[in-house]
Amino acid sequence: MSRVLHIPRAMVEELKGVAEAGAPLEVCALLAGTGNRIERVFPMTNADASADHFTMVPAEQFAAIKAMRTDRLHMLAVWHSHPATAARMSEEDLRLAYTPDVAYMITSLAVADDESLCGYDVEDGIPRQIQIVIED
């Protein structure tokens, strides 16, 4: 594991709640912060309304990026939920992982809490798990 991202426990719980509220569909968000610390969640609409993939609404993405710039934050991760599968990159996730220099984080509702949030860097279509430090 090369990259390390820090995220507050309250934000992990918020993401899990969003995932549970959206189930059985996948839900998605952009995660922003400074350095390697996630500080803000930008919820996005899953335009596909699908249980096994997501597409973010472009206007929401642009608004989130504008807010990040205004607040001097950087996009650190693209997050989504897996309502019925583990928190690993699916073939669909890998195919759509084309945003450079961001992590891909997944919350699974199908596994135990200690394995419910995972993050990955993707390079040349190959996922590499990163360390996520959950802070109290």
C-alpha cells in the first residue's frame, strides 16, 4: 500500500448511512480535503439509478469542483457504495476509473464493519489497495 488517506470516523458513518439510505442502488460522492486528509463529502446523484454501477451528474460534479476550488480543497477520492458485494473494484469500476491522481473508495453493505470501507489507486487498469486511517 503506497498512499494513505485519513478520514474522520463521523464521515465514515455518514457515508455508510448514505449507502444504506440509497440501497439497493449504488450511491456516489466526491471526497475532498487537503494533503491526505478527507474533510468534506460532496454527495452526487447516481444518474443510472443502478444497483451495480453509477454515473455522476456532470452539473453536480462541476458545482462540487467549483466549491472545492473556492474552499481551497482538492478532490482526493471518488466514492461509491456496493450494496450487495465486497468493497473491491469491480470490472465496471476499473473500466471507469479514469480520473488521474484520485483514490477510489468503496463502502460495502455486504461485509463486516472492519472491511466495509476500502480504497484503491488504479494505474493502467490495475487496482492497488491504499491504507485508510479512520480517525476519532
